[in-house]
Amino acid sequence: MLSREDNNRLTQVGPDTPLGRMMRRYWHPIATSAELPKPDCKPMRAKLLGQTFVAFRDTSGKVGVMDELCTHRGASMALGRVEDGGIRCIYHGWKFSVDGTILDMPNNADSTFKDRLKAPAYPVVEVSGLIWTYIGDANKKPPFRRFAYDEVPDSNRILFRVNTSANFFQMWEGGTDSSHVGILHSNLTRPGWLKENHGETALEVNDMVSDAWDDMSPQLDIENTAFGFHYASIRKIGGPQARNNVRLVPLFEPYGRVIQFPDFFTTVYDVPMDDENTATYLIDASFSRKLDLQERLKRSGMTEERFYKDNTFVANWDNSYWQDRDAMEKRKNWSGFKGITQEDAVISTSMGPIYDRTQEHLVAADAAVVRLRKRLMDSINLNEKGEDPIGLHLQDMTNVIGFDVDMPDGKIWREYAHQQGLHKGEK
């Protein structure tokens, strides 16, 4: 349970809030490359940390991110014309380059005026299908980070975006929680449920089905790291050769995590658009095979427009989230939903835009969620003291991935991680 004050500190992201000031120390994804598909295409109105921007791709293919409202008299630049190396406001024709330089000012005869003014524009890095920007103090800009998914061939990487009407922190907490995987996602994971109830593996995706998920109360071994923390969820597997399944999950500031699948891994960013809306970016990468976006959308339950349209999760209480109660009554489906991302989005949005954590009652299985709150609060406090938040200057994040393996003794997971060259805990 959190106090109301702490709940606010962990959920409010505006520029004048403790969390918002801390988050502005980092680089953030603001769009996918696919959302600006070609030079001089339609500009994009983009929300990030409670502010609104315009993102556009100029004639040369370079991406710019600027404050949404024209620096002249406040018309939205998202309505502008993208042409001839810049974006032009349709109100009075002022034209800007990607760095905010005024290229043309047709309603002002003073040709020197445009040289004395510049629109607020922000640094941009485009890599691996994501467009990142930095909207904080220019004098404190940190190095840009490189992740494990940047290391694979383009054919072995796919990504998609899901906008949800929920605060980023309940999305991040949901992704941190291990015990829900074998419960909420029973039709994708739990052989005991599937066998006993003749359940159908959702969307015919069955590569996650494992005896490990029948242990719904895993032991959690948690360790702080330089990027945030990681934890091992240790599950007992019965049978003639009793063993343990160990699943290592890294969580990194300010809103990231890495989830291991059988032959690929997913890096997830739950990016706050504002206090009540989140843009979740999911980047799948594999060191061993090519990946297919449609296959992933099927796994996620995001192939039907009644659930997912224009990068947005659209099911809601007006249609009871399209929950299949008939399949539940026939015990063919645990949740009435299909797909990991679909189920997670339903749960997070069902809590309301910002969950009131003064009303919760935590148990031992929530230990990783408690640690997540502690580490994010640590970063807020460090920033308020004039220090750097956690992991800000970690430029190389390529060894921050997880694993999912069976081993005789779950307690030796640190030794296994070291052998694999993965991240280490703090000394």
C-alpha cells in the first residue's frame, strides 16, 4: 500500500512534478519510424510526458521534433505542410527546419527577423525503427543508450506500439509482476489448466506452455543493478526429475523491461504520454531467426480492429472489452480474452486511468512490484538532490537481457548469468 502522496509522486509526469523532472533527464521514444513512413509525409502530433509535440520527416528523410504550436501565433504545426526541407505553418506560412531554424517568413518583409528567432526543437536519434528525442535541459543531455535488440539483423527484429488509456506505472507494474503470467495468461502458459479443462491455447500459440507455469506462487530473488534491478522468479517443476525453472527479468529506469520468450526476447518501454495515457513500445529481437510482425500481432491478440486500431487499444467498458463469457463458461478460456498484450491491456485499463494504491493489499508475490516502486522513488530523490537518476549514463545496455532455463538448483542463477555474460548486481 502506498500513501496518496507517494502514489502521486510515482504517477504524475508533467514538467513541474518530481517524476516529470526526473524523467526529462532521459531520452524517450516518441514514435516509430513507421509512423513517419517517407520524406515529406504527413506530420504527427505526439504526446510525451504531458507535453505535445509535432514530429515530421523532411525531404532528406531526417526527423524533427518541435513544440506543437507555431512560435508565431500558436497554430498547430501538426496541420502544417512538410515540403522542400522543412515544415510550414498553414496559418502564415512560416517554415522551419528540423532544428527549429526559420527558413521562410512570407508575411514579414524584414529578412533579418528570422535570423533572430528559432522554434523550440529537440535532439532526435532514429535507430532500429524507433524515433527518440530528448526534451530536458540541453546542458545535461546524457549519452544515447544502445540495447541488445540493436545488435541483431533488421530481419530478426520487429516492433509495434500500443497506446492505452492508463497511467504508465500500472502498465510497468503489470509487466514486472511474475505471478500473473501463469494465471491471467493460463491459455498461453499453463498445461495443468489446459489439460484439466480442455482449454484451447489462445490463437494456436503454444510455445510458452510449460510445466513451470503450474507453480503460480514463484519464489522471487531480487537484486539491485546499475540500471535498476533484476529478479529471478524460481518455480518448482515436479515429476520424476524434479527441478527448478528460473526466469530472469531485468527492469531498467525510467520504464523499461526485457521479457524472454523461447527463441526471442522483447524489450518493452511503457512511455507516459501524459498522466492517464501510455504509449507502450514492444521490440522483439532474435539472435537465431527472422521475425514476422503479423505472427507477433497474432500472439498478442492484436489482429482484430475491435481491439487494436491505429496503434491504439480500443476495447473498453462500453463493449465489456469484448470478453468471451461463453468460452469462459465452457472452461475453454480462462480470461475470456486471447493474446498476451490484449489480456495485459484489458487488466491495466480496467483499473481506471490512475489506480489508487492506497486501496491495495500486497502479498509476497508482489515483491518485485515493491522493489520497482522503491527504485523509481530512489531516482526521483536522487534527481531532487541534484544527482543523476539510476542508469542515466549507462551507454551500453546490450547485455541487459533475461533468460528462462531449467536448473537443478534455482539458487545458482547468478552463476549462470555470469557465464552467459549478462548483467551483474551492484556490489
